[in-house]
Amino acid sequence: MTCDNEKIRVERTQLGVRMEKQLVKVLKAMAGYHDMSLGDLLEGIVLHAFEGKSPFSTEGIKKINQLKEIYGVDYDSSASHHFVEE
């Protein structure tokens, strides 16, 4: 299914999730960089992931890497299975 610039009516729901603090800072900064809400950014990331696509361009990845350095995110996706709550 494609969108082709059609408006798609959706019903959104509030959810309570917990994420690693520095990672959230990177996500919020990326949302601000793209002038969108955190929820809109996350929806886009999830929709791309469900299709096996990268949600970010090469330039976006560069920005993410800069933000990860600023916020001290020194791990990659393999770390997600090793997080332990403090």
C-alpha cells in the first residue's frame, strides 16, 4: 500500500514506554532537527523498519552519529539485548 500524498486518517493512542535516557535525547534532537514531533519520528522509523528499509538518508545517519557522540551513546543495536536497568 502506498500513500501518494493522500491524507490517511488515523487514531493515535498514548503509550507509556521506557527507553535508555541518552538514546531518547538523540531521538528528540533528531525530531527537532526534522521539525516534527517525537511521535511522528518514531512512527516513521517503525514503518520503515517493518518494510526492512532505513528511515534515514546518509546525511541523517551522519547527524545521528554526531548526536550520539554529543549525548554519549557509545553502543550499537547489539547492545539492546544487554541493557540492565539501574
